Amino acid sequence: MQEEAHFGAAVLRRHGWRLLLVFVGLLLPLWGFAELADEIHEHEAIPFDEPVLRFARELAREGFDRFFVLMSKIGYLHGVVPFDVALVLVLALLRRFREATFAALALAGSALLNLAVKQVFARARPSLWESIAPETTYSFPSGHAMGSATLACVLILLAWRTRWRWPMLAMGLAFMLAVGLSRVYLGVHYPSDILAGWAAASVWTAAAFLVVYRAHRHPWQPVAVQAEPEA
């Protein structure tokens, strides 16, 4: 019994963070996305969607309008997308090819996945009021929420073994939350679209990380150079 306990402790010490990533970053979000997707597929109303939207509408004022329009712009085409490209290019120029591969796979794959899933569910945008920043594409899942969350997750995972772990975690979560709230405030997404986007981003990024770093490696770890055999 003692040997089993020591073995289990050793496994947790060696692979505990990966197991945590699988559970928190992969399994729980996958379950949440599946629950939301099932409701959307069955054309069932999500109970909290309309009440949260109406509450957001009641908060409308000029200062919030400017802030959330700005966050919405930064949260995708005018902020996240160019930052994604710059991040991959900088990592490649620094010859951090494994990190660049992970970032490219997670960020580009997330965008393509979002486009595909939107077509599958074809959910119409909310129409409770005329938005000051209207959208015409499908609603589920939110591309802004998914894109900003994927970028945040990538940066957090890249920083996890460094001293920037907690600052990056705080900034990443604050950014994705602000972007997600902006889409609800502007009335162009249901809250369930935002939650689905966050969940899908977490699942895709965690999966990309586990694929790229499958051989017990982590970001910034130097590649071991094998010595050449003696003649």
C-alpha cells in the first residue's frame, strides 16, 4: 500500500500540472460547450440569455458605450488578430520554433474552428435592440470571445513556467472578460455565445499544447543535444 502511495505521489509530482490542464482546460470546458451546443441545436432558449442581455441594456450610458466599443474593436480585428500574427513571427525570429508552432496551431486553428462551428449552428444574433455596433454573421460561438480567450490561454501557458505566470494570468483573464462583456453590452451576442467561445478556446488551446509538448516538455525548455558516438 505504501509503494502504491509513493508511486501515486511521484506521478502527481511529475504529471500533476498536465493532469490539471486536461481536467480544467480540456474536460470541464468540453462538457460546458457540449451542454450549450445541445441546447442551441435543439433550438431551446438558454434561461439566462435574455435576462442578462436586458440587464446589460439597462447599464447603457455614453462612457460605457465608448469603452465597450473600443474593447470590441481590440478584441478581434484591430487588436487580437495583428497581435496573434506578431506573436508567431517574433517567436519564429527568436528561433523558438516549438513555441511558435504551438501559438500558430492554437491561434489559427481557433479562428478556423470558430468559422466552421458558426456555420454548423447558424444561430441568429440577438435582436432585442438596435446595436451601436451591429454584426451580420452568425452568433454561436462568439468569435471575439474565442479569439481573445485563445490568445490569453496561449500567453498564460507560455508564461506558466516563468516569473510572469501570475501577472499574465491576471491580465489574460481581465482582457478576455472585458472583450466578452463588450459583446453582450453591445447586444450582438447572447451570454451563452460568450461562454461557448471561452470553452471552445480553452479546449482547443489545451489540446494544441498537449500535442506540441507531448514528450514531457514545456515552453522555453532547451532541446537536449545528443552526443555523437565515438569513432
